[in-house]
Amino acid sequence: MSKPHIVILGAGYGGLVTAIRLQKKMRRREMDVTLVNKHEYHYMTTHLHMPAAGTDHHENARVAISDLIDERKIQFKKSTVQQILPAEKKVVLEDSVLTYDYLVIGLGSETETFGIPGMREYAMSIKSINSVRFIRQHISYMFAKSKMVPNRKDYLTFVVGGAGFTGTEFVGELADRIPFLCRKFDVDPAHVRIYNVEASPSALPPGLPDDLIAYGMDVMRRKGVQYKLSTAIKACTPEGVILDSGELIRTGTIVWAGGIRGNSLLQEAGFDVQRGRVKVDPYLRSYQFPDTYITGDCSIVTSPEGTPYPANAQIAVQQGYNAARNILQTVRGKELKPFVYDYKGTVASLGRWDAVGLLKVKKVKGRWASFIKKMIDARYLFLIGGIPLIWKKMIWKQKGAN
Ligand code: FAD
Ligand code: NAD
């Protein structure tokens, strides 16, 4: 009897953990597993706000996939998925076509622009190693340019759209980075402006308690961040951003952190989607195509009360465990296990040494919260690469992002 072929699309949190768990748990010659990813490395999206601002090197946010998987057990294919054909059980890559018995989709998210004019053309977003290298270089370039063309305040004005977790974490790092850039480029710090524009009445997601939100916003304001709250970005232009009040903020730098949607390949493949994401069954499978498991930002899992859980790395990792286990159960003809989300809490950084968070019901803030966030990062590195990876990415790490 031929072995089942499992194809995993995307080596992000959900896809990579599925692959690592299958590698660990499958028996010899039990199945063939192919992992497809568009880069030869896995990147930790949860770190990307730091290299985007330039407070850390992008090398610390990525790991070669060949260092994480055993290629005798998992075949790795560096390629870009172009089309998923679930009815035919095929995946079209840029250079070949794969057929599968079971598919795992972990292709992550895309930036949600809500159709805001000019957003795609004039704003940057924190999505990948390539995008954060670009943002960091652009910020430095604006500082350099401000010295060449005097009296252009827009070169030293930085606008971040959205003050959810991504916007807040990036703004915190950027504010920490500004004093260094001012010294490097002989710029008076009084000339630099950071605006964080947020459509809702406060920064940080509404799920956090009010006192933590107040603490977080106070920390940011003390770092020099100016909030524009209850204010939506209506358009982006080559001159800057236009707010719903009609005000134009002249800027050479727009970073958009206004939200995400699932990878568009799922909608194109005919899956029923809500903002690009697929509501999955209790075992993380598509209702339409039960041979397909969907993890991470591409999926929607609801609480027992029916509320969708936020898309984050924590749930994607747990889904990776569950998808791998259910694939093994299926191949072995055993009963599937429903996915139960074990929410451990959320911590958002406010720059290098500060953070706020809620661990189940316990509130944390300040340096202690920042330490906990670093421990969460270390725990993930341990999970995928053991102590050597913690050593390489957090202790003996690549310096000099400047
Ligand atoms: P991803 O991790 O995004 O991985 C998707 C993978 O698919 C990537 O490797 C990509 O290269 C690959 N891919 C995409 N398209 C293709 C294609 N066509 N062909 C081949 N490969 C493709 N969550 C938390 O829980 N805690 C945090 O502290 C946190 N911090 C964050 C900070 C920032 C700045 C951001 C932007 C997000 C943060 N998140 C955090 C959210 C979290 O990173 C995401 O929810 C998580 O990455 C989703 O994992 P995933 O497996 O769905 O996709
Ligand atoms: P988000 O959707 O959570 O936040 C986007 C923010 O942009 C919202 O506050 C929204 O009101 C605002 N916004 C939308 N349109 C706007 C407009 N036109 N003008 C101004 N503001 C506008 O998106 P995110 O922050 O990128 O987070 C995405 C997911 O990743 C979430 O599920 C989040 O929990 C997760 N995440 C988690 C962490 C963490 O745990 N530390 C960090 C980053 C992201």
C-alpha cells in the first residue's frame, strides 16, 4: 500500500510546528511529508517590530529551515504556492505541481487595507524579513535626507496607522530608536515627530484592562509619541496621510498596522472565507474539504461561546500540535481529537524594557512584563530548536542592526 502524502503549505508558526511534530511522532515509512515555504528560513513574526525599527538585527528574527527539520523525514521545498486546488487535491507551485492525501494550510495573513486609497502604494507594513529590512532602511534614509534638504519637516515625521498590538509594539521600538538616529545623523530630537493614528478611542486592544491601557499610553507619550485617537486614516498620498477630520499630516514615512486578513489563496481556491480566513471544524479541518487542515491566521476558531479567537502565534502553535496529532490519528485509523485552545495570556511590548499584559487574569506591566515577554519568545525558540537556538538568537545574537 502506498504511503499517504502530507503537504504543509507555509513554514510559519502553524505550519512549522505541524512539520516538527510529525517529524517527531511519525513512524518509519508511515507517510511522506513535504513542507513548502517561499523562503528557506522560518521567521518569527512576533519579533519583527524590532528589526523594522532597527532596534534589533533581522537575523535574530529568522532561522534556516534546514536547522529545524530533519530532511530525511520531511522534504523541504522552497517555492511559492500559486494556487490550491482542493477538489483535485493538488497544489500549484511556481515550478511544479504537488498532489496530496492530506493538506495543511499555514500561509499566514496579508495586510488589510480596507480599500483605503493610496495605502498599498504609499504605506509600508510589518510582514516579513524583507519588509522590515525595507522599513528600517527607509527610516535611516529619511534621517539622511533631512540633512540634505533643510526645512522639510515631513522627512522627520513618522506616521503609524493603527494602535493595536502591532502598531503599539512598533511605535515603542521606533521611539526608543530615535535618540540613536538623531546622534548618528546630527539631528535635533526636537524636530522628530511620531504620530500614532487610531480609529478607536484608545490605543491597545480593548480586551486589555483600562488601567493597563492607560499605563501603556502614558509610557508611549513619555517617549514622545503623539496619539491621534478616534481618528481614522482616510487616504495616503505622496505628501502624507489624510485623516477623516480632513487634516493632512505631511510625512515621508507611513507604516500601516491597521489589521490583517487571511491569505488570499484560500478565497481564490473556493474556500468560504470571512476576511480571507476559514472557519474550521472542531478538528481544524475545512468543512468543505475535510482532508484539509487550516492553521494560524488563515483559520477562524471560535470559543465555546462562539466568539472568534484573535489571530496570534500562540493559537497557531497550539493548532500545529493538534493538526499533526489528528493527521497521525487519521493515518492510523484512530479517533480525532478536538482542538481546545489553552489561552495563556497576552503581553505587548512598549519598547525595549517595558511591556503590558494579562496572563490569564493576572495583570503585568513594566520591566517584569518585558522579561516575561522575552521568556515567551525563549520558550518558542526552545520548542522549535532547543537551547542552542535560544543561545544563538537571544544571547550570542547578531549585533549591529544599524
Ligand atoms: P506566519 O507565521 O505568518 O507564517 C506564514 C508562512 O507562510 C511564512 O513563512 C510565509 O513566508 C509563508 N508563505 C506565505 N505565502 C506563501 C506562499 N504563497 N507560498 C509559500 N509560502 C508562503 N502573536 C502572538 O501570539 N504574540 C506576539 O507577541 C505577537 N507579536 C506580533 C508582532 C508583530 C509585529 C506582528 C506583525 C504579529 C505578531 N503576532 C503575535 C501575531 C503572529 O505573528 C501571527 O498571528 C502568526 O505569525 C501567525 O502564524 P501563521 O503560522 O498563521 O503564519
Ligand atoms: P488589529 O486589527 O488588532 O489592530 C488594528 C488597529 O488599527 C485597530 O486598533 C483599529 O482600530 C485600527 N484601525 C483600523 N483602521 C484604521 C484607520 N483607517 N485609521 C486608523 N486606525 C485604524 O491588528 P494588529 O495590531 O496588526 O494585530 C493583528 C493580530 O496579531 C491580532 O490578533 C493581534 O492580537 C496579534 N498580535 C499580537 C501581538 C502580541 O500578542 N504581543 C502583537 C502583534 C499582533
